[in-house]
Amino acid sequence: MSLKAIEGLYPSIVWKRFYDLSQVPRPSKSEERIRLFLRNFAGQNNFDFREDETGNIVILVPPTPGCENKPTVVIQNHVDMVCEKNKGTEHDFTKDPIELVRDGEWITANGTTLGADNGIGAAAALAIATEHDFDHGPLELLFTVDEETGLTGANNLQKGFISGKILLNLDTEEDGAFYVGCSGGMDSAGTFRVEYEDIVTSYEPYLIFISGLKGGHSGINIAEGRANSIKLMGILLSRLQKYDYQLVYMQGGSKRNAIAREAEAIIFIDEANESAIRELINEFSIECSLEYKYSDPEIRVQFEKKAHSSVTIMNAYKDSFKKKIIETILAMPHGVISMNQNIPGLVETSTNLATLNTASYELTIGTSQRSSIESAKKNVALSVRSVFELAGAKVTTGDGYPGWQPNVDSNILKLSKRVFKKLFGKEPEIKAVHAGLECGILGDKYPGLDMISFGPTIVGAHSPDEKVKIEDVDKFYRLLKSILTEIAGR
């Protein structure tokens, strides 16, 4: 349905660019095809461009005649997308296009992430480049790589790659708001050496699968109290310890910057306990449905017998190791740590229990920490490290990235507020976001860069529920064009 989904939508040039982007696979760290797309776009339109060793691309769009001496504006987006799909959805993000679906007043995807984060901003930038119905000064369309899994592109930008002193980041997700600050972040992981024992020959294998959770962005959605599948699995496995079972496999979550939506475990049990275990799991499922009635109404806990031939694992975790992992999951902090004392409703510091992966003799638990205050970010990472070290894990901590301190006296903010009020007859909201915008890094690398971030309404980012509001894309694009015209003094 992809192309049909955008028929008749306005502005057509933006939706056509978004459709084009959706047809190009662009997982984080595998952006070769989208970079080729951008190089071809520049060539087809006779635009000069630069590309660095990391893969970042800046396309140079000439000014409207008469605006040659106006300030150069950088329009910045990242080209990669979070690749999440529902269980049972057949989709290979390395080669399959995203299937767009129109759902009332929204555009979404068929069982996968949509890539509106940050594809709709990138589409607007590409549309701007070939529009001739408005005035603008020189433009630098900056497209960075690997934002979602490491901010690699922004971190590796070199001095002189861009020249503009004004930057419009199009990577926020709320209509009617200008963002002027963001949190910094860092990752912490604990790796355990798995200790094994033989599986009891008379035991039978069963799968526990927790699904139906909303998941979502580990910064933007962290304050909504959404369930975490890894936490729930830890609680359930802890309760099951009243019965003699063997744990042979665990897996949960998929991305460091997403709240874990699904988790699974394979256990071997004495079938004499099957009925009692099933009853316990059913009771746990009911509890979850009540506890997360509003945040995760579709939550499901499945328990099903597996054929021995379908379970290739030959050993079980030692009972002491099983207990250690369960207790680590239970002890690991997850969620909001503190709220900002100056901006109502803004999370200041949080941590996300993000992933659990088993590979041969290693089990790794991944987490991510965020804060707009550098010391608070490091302190919560220290708490996470302490839990890992008490459990005997090998701990690795990433370098992290800086936050973006709000500047309410910003000239581009003042100009944009005037434009917004003129267009829509009301004042915009001025906000900061509990997420890692590249503005923090870019501001650190290019001191004095005057920045704001804005975008249309996107909900469910980083999950298959992701969707973008059709009406707000039009408003967003008109706002972008009007800000550029105002900067050009026309």
C-alpha cells in the first residue's frame, strides 16, 4: 500500500521525499544505501556536497537570487532509523522497504517502525532543496549517520565540515513546540561468564514469552510508567523458584535506547509441576494486566510446551548462576531517577534496563543512562555499575555524549517564536527533551552555534507503533519555510 498511502497528502513534495526515503533500507551502522541516495540526489540537482570518512554528508543548496549575503543556515537530520518489528512480522531491514499505511489522520507502517524518526525531517530538508516558491539564504543540509546506536556521525564531525552559525535540527516529535535543550547519555553493560550444568533427562522444555508491551523511547517515554519486559521476566522467574526448574536461555529487549517490549526464556520442568506452574504464570499475567492496565493494555504472558527437537541448547544454567542473574535483574534500577526542578514535567535523570542477550558462554545485560546534568548522569551510571560488580559481572561503560543547555536568549529562538505566532496565532511551547539530540554534540564541537529543534507530532518512536500525524507535517513544513524566509530578511 506504500505509495497509495500518501496519495493526496499535502505538502506532496514532502510526502514524496518521505516515501523515497522509506524505500531505502537504512539501519544504524548500515547506511551505505541511503548515503548513495543522497549523493545521487545532489548530483541530479547539481548541488555540491561533502562527505567525510564517517559517512556524514552535507549538501550545499544555493541561495535564492538576491539572498547570497544572508546567513548560512544548517538544516540537520540523521539518516539512520531504529529497526523494530512485531513478533511474527517478516521483514529484513537490511533489504526490505518500509510499507507505509494510512490510518485515519496518521501515517504508520505495517508491523515495523516507520522511520519518521528522523525520516520526516530529512524529507522536509530534501523538499526544501528543490522548492522555488520561497526565499532563503545559503543552506547546508547536514545528514549524519548512526545517531540511534551511538551518535557516531555527530561525534566524528570535524571542524570546518559545516560553516553556518544557525542550525535547525528537525528531530523532535511534538507539534507546536521548540526544543532548546536535551539530556546527555551513556551506556553501561554487565557481562557474565555463564556457568552450566546438565539438563535433567526427565524434564521437559517450555517457552515463556512476554509480549504486547508498548516499549517506546527510553528517554521520551520513560516517565509514562510503561512495563519493561526484562524486569517482568525477572520477577516471574523469581516467583517460579518455589518449583524445581532449570533455566537454559534468556533474551530480552533489542535496543539500548528502547524500553524492552518483549522477553523470552526457555525452562525445563518436571511435568508433575506443569499445572501448578501454569497457574502461577496465569496469576502473574492477571497481575500484570491490572498493574499496567493503562500503560500496556495489550500485555501477554505465554507459557507453552516445546518439542525437544526444537530446543538445541544442551545445558542449563547452574542454579547459583540462575539465581544471580534473576537477582541482578531485580536489583537493577530502571525508570525515572529525578525530575527537573525548573521545568515542570521534565525528567532530569533516568536509567533504562534495555537488553539481555545470551551468546554461548556469555550473558550480557545492557543499560543506558540519561541526564541533563553531567554529574547526575555519572552518578546513576555508578549505581548501575555497583549492581553489576556486586554480582561479579565485567562492566563496560561508554564515553557517552553531552547534553544541550537551554539558551532562552537565543536569537534563532526569538525569531522562530515571532514566525510561529504570525503563522498560527499563538505562542509556541519552549521545551527541553529527555533524549539525546545531536544538538548537544554539535554545540560542543561548534561553540557559538545558535540552535533550535522542532518537528511534527510523532508517537511511538522506536517501536512498531510509530506514526506521524498527517496534518502536523504540513504545519511543520510551512513553519520551516517561513523561518528560512525570515532569516533571509524577506
